[in-house]
Amino acid sequence: MDKLIPISEMPLNGRHWYILIVASLEQLIGGALSTIVGIMLPLIMLAGQPKLTALDQGILGASGLAGIAIGSIIIGQLMDAIGYLFLFRLCPLLIAAGSVCVYFSDQPATLAIFLFITGLGIGGGYSLDSGYISELMPKKWENFMVGLAKALCSFGFIGGAAVGYWALLLDPSAALWPDLILFIGLLGICTFLLRIHWYESPRWLLAKDKIKRAENAAREFLGPAAEVRPIQDRIGAKGLPWYKMFSGEPLQKVILSGITWACEGLGVYGFGVFLPILVMALGLQGGGLEGIAKVEASIKTTVFINLFIAAGFAIGLALVRKLNLLKLMGWCFLLCAISLAGLLGGYAWHWATWISFVCFIIFETALNAGPHLVTFIVPSRIYTVSERGAGMGIATMLGKVGAVGGVFFMPLLLHWGGITLVLWVSIIIQLIGAAITFIYGKKLNLL
């Protein structure tokens, strides 16, 4: 028999990469859903059925994200009670079912409900993927692989925009908007099929004293030499109640990890969902176009801009093991604010279009190299063992509140004050993110 090697000490191999990809598919689907909804909304408005107010647009844009927030909390709690595997297979089925129901919906209320259900499945996957990845990866690669899992959402943003553009090339009609959601359903079905031959969490089995099953699961995942052991620094750690997190040093950590995550959510999802509409508001799709041709051109521009989401993540992953995380996040928040100010100047004073393109590219690259990546990692780095469960839960919740709020208010801001108001509010929020990062990072001696 081969010499047994603890999971945390195994060399990185092909099995780890397979686990990463299959476990992270909801990250990709979440990015794709945000982009697909952003393409559906202008098509629905162009088609005129159903009729959407600015409030309806905000609700539809935020419904999936609200589902993600609720799903990550509910399924995150259930996975501790009933295990990972059943829920890991259920989540993609919820995604597929919700998407099919969206396809057959023709009223804002039902569209919102079924987008919410789709989001529930994605949010559950967000909780489960980090559980599987963090416990099955070698210790020295754990943070990198968790960050890489988050980075897979960039392919969802790019893929969703590309599918929308390709669909309009084949059928340049606003009436095709329901067809786009079927891409999300297809991704859900493929994810479920990949998880048929999957196994229960070895760590969860150990916690339930199912030692033999835990050993078998570890070897099914990583080969006959894999040995599963408890993580010693987590054994016997008593969790801190939520109410104790809102005073003293724990409160400073909540502000640092949670409010920055909320600020990041506006840029990632407020801009991500409504990017085709924002492109049209800025006039970046090209002049002289109307109707479906204008929407198609804006989606083509969206595909190009979204490529820099992946570029930003690549830069961030290259730097995350070399630089102070909070410095990386703080300076990238500032760079986001500066680039948005450039967009505002270009719009107000009619600068050359290429200047606005460069500003948008800098914004997406900085956002994803810094805040989008780092806010996902920071909570696990700054909380002690006793604070970790409550701290990560609060940070995740605040991040989703920021994302939902950003998406909900984006069309309302456009209605109230146009793209100028959107950019001013966005600049202020990025500056708040930078200020909190530097002020509380210094207070906690993390800079």
C-alpha cells in the first residue's frame, strides 16, 4: 500500500484542478446570469412586452442577486446539518428549473420570482464550492485556489455577453430575449451531470464520526494515498455570537471586511448587470444606430470590456502572494475612482471615444485585480478561529447587500440623473472603499 499523505500536504495535481473546476461552476454561472439579465432588459424594453418601469428594471436586475444572497445563507446552514453532496447536486437543478420557468414567464413579477429561484441555486453553490475547495486543496495552495475559483466568474461575464451577441447575430430581434436564459439552464444541467460521480465532504464525515466513509471519500477524490485528518487549529474552537461582533476590535474587522465588500459589489454587479445599458448611455457603442442595431453594438462593446475582468483577475492572482492584500485593494479602489472620473470627464466634455474606452478598461482591470478578488479572501485572513464563522457570514451578507443595492438603484439613478449621477455616486463609493481599507487596515495593524 502507498504511503499515506495528509490532504493538506499533497502535491498539487490534476485531480485538484478537476475538483476546482467542477466545484466552481456556480461562480461561472453567476457571472453569466448577471450579464444575460443585463442583455435581456434592453431587449424587453425594446420589445415592449412586458412593459418595464425603472423600478421594474431594478427589481429584475436585483432578483437573481437577492436569491444568491439568501441561497448562500440558507444552504450554508443546511450543509453543516445534512452534508454537502445532496445540496451540491440540488443547486444546479434549481438553476436549471428556475431558468426554464423564466423562459415561460411574461410578467415582471413572475420573472423576478424565477430569477430569484435561479439565484438560490447559484448562492448555494457559492457556499459549497469554498467548502470543498478549501478542504481538498494543499494548504499552501488553498488561498490561491479559492481566489482562482472566484476568478472563474470572469469567464461567465465574458461568455454571457458572447452568447447574447451571437444570438442577436443569428436573429436580430428583441423578441428573442427569453431564449437567452436557456444558456443558464444548459449550464445548470451540465453542472449537475458533472456531479453525478462526486462524493461527500470528508471533513463533514469526520465531524459526524463517520471515519471510514471519510477515508473512502478522500481517496475517491485524490487517490489511494490521500489521508484525511482534522484541521487541528479548528478543533474545539467555540464560535463567537454575532452580537459580540459589533463592538471593539471585531467591529473594526466587520467594517474592514464587510463594508469594502459592499462597495465592491456596486462596481462588479451594478456595472456588470447594466453594462450594455451604461455603454449606450455613454455612447460607446458608436453613433447613428437605433433599435436592435444599437443594442447589438452595445453588447459587442460589452464583450470587449468584459475581457478585462479576466485580465484583472489574472493580475490580482499574480500579485496576491507577493503584495500586502489590503494595500492592493486600497490602491485599486482609488484607481477605480480615478478611472470613473475619467469616464465622467469624457462624457461631460465630449473627449475622444478612445479615452473613455481606456478609462473603462482601467476600471474593470483594477476592480477585479483588487476589490473583487481581495474581498473574497480578506475575511479568512483577518478573523481568529473563534470569530471566523460569524465574521465570514457577516462579511458575505454585507457584500451581497451592496451588490443587490447597486443593481436595484442603478436604473433608478439613470432615471433620476442620467449617466452623470451614476458616475458621481460610483466614484464616491469607490473612494469610501479606499478610505475604509486604509483607515481600518492601519487600525488593525494589517498595513
